[in-house]
Amino acid sequence: MADNKISDAPKYELSLINQGLSDRGLRSQSSPHCSHLSFLQVLLVFAKEDSQSNGFCWACEKANFRCSMARTPESALECFSEKHHDLVIIDHRHSRHFDAEALSICMLTCVLFLRPDREEASVMPLINAGFNRRYVENANMMACYNELLQLEHGEVRAQFKLRAGNAIFTALEQSQEAIEITSEDQVIQYVNPAYESIMGYQKGELIGKEIIEVPKSEKNKPDLLETINSCIRKGKEWQGIYYAKKKNGDSIQQNVKITPVIGQGGKHKDRRKGSLDVRSTTSRGSDGSSQRRHSSMARIHSMTIEAPITKDGLRRLSGNEYIFSTKQPHHIPSHLITPLSLNDIPPRIAQTMENEDSWDFDVFNLEAATMKRPLTYLGLKIFSRFGVCEFLNCPEATLRSWLQVIEANYHSSNSYHNSSHAADVLHATAYFLCKERVKQSLDPIDEVAALIAATVHDVDHPGRTNSFLCNAGSELAILYNDTAVLESHHAALAFQITTRDDKCNIFKNIERNEYRTLRQAIIDMVLATEMTKHFEHVNKFVNSINKPLAESVKSVLTSPENRILVKRMLIKCADISNPCRPQELCIEWAGRISEEYFAQTDEEKRQGLPVVMPVFDRNTCSIPKSQISFIDYFITDMFDAWDAFADLPNLMQHLDNNFKYWKGLDERKLHSLRPPPE
Ligand SMILES: *[C@@H]1O[C@H](CO)[C@@H](O)[C@H](O)[C@H]1NC(C)=O
Ligand SMILES: *[C@@H]1O[C@H](CO)[C@@H](O)[C@H](O)[C@H]1NC(C)=O
């Protein structure tokens, strides 16, 4: 089109192209205070080296950006398709050598600098070609450097944000949870496909409508909506049971979480319905089955979204190149895409799991490498090592879906009780199962039960303790009569999630009797993690197993009652093995649990509830002291007994080291996780 204009364009013209497919959008989004994007990738396309190209090279170095140089359009494209630079600078002074427009078609948006002595008109062809800035010849290195910084802070970050937003909406589109976004004045802005299929509406029927216009279920208490709204108005999160009305008039019960979102432009509200809760089976709506299958739903209130957003709208917003497709799973920001099978696990992730059979395995590396999906990946690996699919006669795809849905039901927002803790407990369980004595006493079905129990043992943990839930009169506490509230919930929910959908029902192909045995064993183990029964379990184990064993009564190992005691002890030890981990891991876990308890104390104070763990007050707590007490009170005796049975000298060594570490800090009167830097 405007070729001729371009070729008689100013003598010196550099076009800066901004592009790239990195995941930095999300990272820059989540840490907005970071003032500098690390390793921005810059591609310089210059036919010849000269003072101008040198100026930019130097500027890149000064800004700590990675810089590549290409001499021909072909090599530029090749280089770009490999590295997906964030910024491309094309030398357009000699357009005979370089067809910048041709390049721009492949490379997308760009940046144009205006030359003061040229009329605006000459910019249009470049803008039409997709460039967005033009740089006037200026080899001054500081000029180049300032230009790069301006680009970084302006265009590049804006692009990252768009991509991050786009990735998140793509995730919403694929989520199995129903999600609805409304503006602050409750006008529906967006519903995802899961919402459409669960509620029976087409998005066109909802978008632009006010929430009040959508029929409500009569099953809700009359004042519920007002309660929710006043909660949201105060900027507080609301969570509870809500009956939604489907288009066909049926009511479905849902567990809803509503979180206000604050962002640019004022107050924002984010409603999120969590996953299926045990309550939906205890009181069911008219069509129980489909309701159980689909009773999870999310709503997001947001003021940032000013116009109705559709998938297509988003695509237009930032170009389909930015849509994260299945071809680029590593760009998916969340849990939504996992490998097809064990063989498809990305090498980077596989590498972090290479030593998963060692006690010193670092689950935090896996947490980082998997973008917070450690349970799914570690589960795939460990379950395959133990032949769980073969035992259950279930396809690997079912196991994968099961792991995904279980992991999705852990709360990533908990500092401690999120899926990394589950992965850690699964890891310890698998480790213990390989110990000779344990192998002698357990059957294959016990092993499978233990691995499954470890995976699910804290699912949907709200990040608050049983006592808190009882004091707060939470629905769960009421449902379970204040007794083993969370443990009962974890066990019940795990079976609900598993059996409500054939796609993830790992028990589908086993015999009824075997299922019954397995189910009983899993429930028993999950309930055994309740700490009020701690001493009871440890004492029974010592009296029924360790003492007779010391008197070499061999039969103790295989009696069914004793197998139960071994399994309980195994999962209990796995559950609270943090003080027996290598020091760095032990410290990280201590930090996470303290933070979760601090948050509980904060909330108790805020709501005027009894403070159940006054020691865990962030203003006064000594973490070393709290760890010392925990080890003294719960850990030492239990692990002595477990070590006597299973032979775990390495764990005992770590325990000893860690204990000394906390003692050392305490002697220095330090309250923190680590000593201050020298
Ligand atoms: C668990 O919580 C920690 C914060 O303590 C967080 O850094 C981590 O990403 C969370 N992990 C998962 C899997 O959600
Ligand atoms: C709670 O207590 C009531 C009354 O004793 C009883 O009927 C109900 O089954 C109990 N529920 C549970 C989950 O134990």
C-alpha cells in the first residue's frame, strides 16, 4: 500500500516494535511495585553496524536488557520466532535493504518516533503497517537509553498487562466453575461457558442486564441478598450457601465466595463461588444429580470492566497471538492445562521431580515450576510409581482429571494449607510406604488408600482451625456438631468430588467390596489427622505395635487392627513431618503455618471472637519458641516411635538439627524465622 511513501520517508527512521509472548505480563501484574522488568528482550534489526546501532546496544546493556542483533529480515524473523522479543527496533533508514512493513506484518505492533521536521502524514503508512513509534536518528547513547526506558515503562508494560488480562480471561473461559462478572452497579458484564451450561442461559440473555432482573430462587432466606450486598459494600468477602435459579426454574445450591477487588479506578468487587460443598448433598434441590455435578460457580464484580466483555472483544483487544492456546501450555497462567500423560510432563518440571523418592526432595521448586500445581504433577508421578491406576483399573486420564479437580479444591490463598502442603504430605507418605517394615505390614490396597488419603486429606481447607470454625458458628461446624469438623469435611468432600463425575471417578472400575474397603481406609486415615486424637493414636501405636515388636511378636505386623494403626501413624507423621525436613524446607513451612495462624488471630480480633491461639499473634509471636513447643509437645515422641518402627535415621537427624536451629534463635532472643543478615 504505502510502500512508495515509506521508501521516500526520512533519511533516518527507526521503528521500534513491541512484541513478545513471554509470561511476564502476569508477573509484572502480580508485583506492580517492581520498578524494572528483568531481562527485557530486545531485537535490533540493522543492516550494518554504525553509531546508531551501537548506541542502542550500549543502551540495552545499561538498562540490563538482553539484546540480539539481526542483519537481514530473514535472520530477524528467525531470531524473533525463537526468542519472541519484547521490543524490536528496525533500522528504516535504508528501506531499499529492508522492507519494514513486511517485517511488521509478522511482528505486530510497534513503536514509531516522529521526526520533528516531517509532516504528520508520513507517519500514517507506518502506523497502518502496525508500527507505533518512530525514532529520529540520534546516536547519543543517553537518548537511546531514555528511549528504551520510556518504551519499557509505557508500551511494553501495557502490552504485558493486556496479555495478563487476556490470559486470565482465557482461563475463565476454560474454567469448569461458572463465573459471572458484574460491574459495581451489578450489571452483568460477562459469563463464562460453564456458567451458560450450568445455568441454562445464553450469555446474550444476561450480559447488560442487572442482576436483580435475573429470577432468584425462593429458597434463599429473604434477607440473604441484603446480607451479601452489605458485606460487599464494606469491602469484605462473603462466603456461604446460595441458591441460584436456572433458566428452567430449577434451584441449585451453590457454595459462594464473594471477594471485593480493589484496582485502578476505585473499588472493585470479585465474587467467587467455590467448589461443591458437602452441604449440597445433605440438602438437595429438585434435580439432585445434575445439581451435585454443577453446584460450583463463581461471580466476579469488577469496576475495571466498563463495557461488556466477550471472548471476541478480548481477542480484539490484544490480538489473537496473545491468546494462550493449548500449543503453548507453559503460557497458561493457571492450573488449566496439564500434561496428557506422564510422558508429556515438560522437562523443566520433570527435572524438579527427579529425586521425588528422596526425603530431601524440594516441593517448593516443584510449586514454582508448575505455577502452583505441585499436587497434580507429583501425584501423576507417584501414583504411577506405585501402580495406582493398574490397581484401580482406571485410565491415566481419569487419574489426571481427578488430581486436577482435587488440587483445584485446595485454596491457593491459604499460606499453609494449600495444595503444596498436600503434595508434601503425599511425598512423605510415599516415602514411608517404601520403608521395609511398612511394606511388610501393609497390603497393596493399604498403599493405594494411603496415597489417596494423603492427596485429599486437607481438601477445601479454609485456612482456619476447627476451634475457629466452632467459635464462629460456621456452617461446617454446625453440620458436624463441632466434632472433627474439618477432617470430616475433607473426607466427605473428597468422595463427593470423586464420584460426582465419571471423568474423574478413579473408583469407577473397582468392585463394590474393594471400594468399600478402600473408602473405609481412606476415611479412617483422613480422620486420623485430627490433632485432638494425637496422643490416643500415638499411644495405641506404641502399645499395640512397638512394644510387642520389641518382644519379637511377629504376627503384630499383619493383624487387620494393627494395619489400621500403622496407616494412621503413617499419615499422621506425614502430615506433620515439617520439622524433620531439611532445614531450609523446615523454615519455609514454619513461616507459612505461622502466617496462616496469624491471619486467623487477626480475624478473631476483628470479629470479636475468642482468640484460640494467643501465641500466634503477629505482634508478639516468637516463631522459634512456637516451633520448639510444637516439637516438644507433638513431634519428638511420635517420631521416636515411628523411627523405632520404620527406621528413619535421616529424619531424626534433620529433626535434631532443626530443633537446635530454633533453640539457637531463641537463645539469641530472636522472634523471626531466620537470624538477621550480618
Ligand atoms: C501456598 O502458599 C504460599 C504462601 O505461603 C504461596 O507462596 C504458594 O504459592 C501457595 N501454593 C499453592 C500451590 O497455592
Ligand atoms: C449431630 O447431632 C445430631 C443430634 O445428636 C445427630 O442427629 C446428627 O446425626 C449429628 N451429626 C453428625 C454429623 O454427627
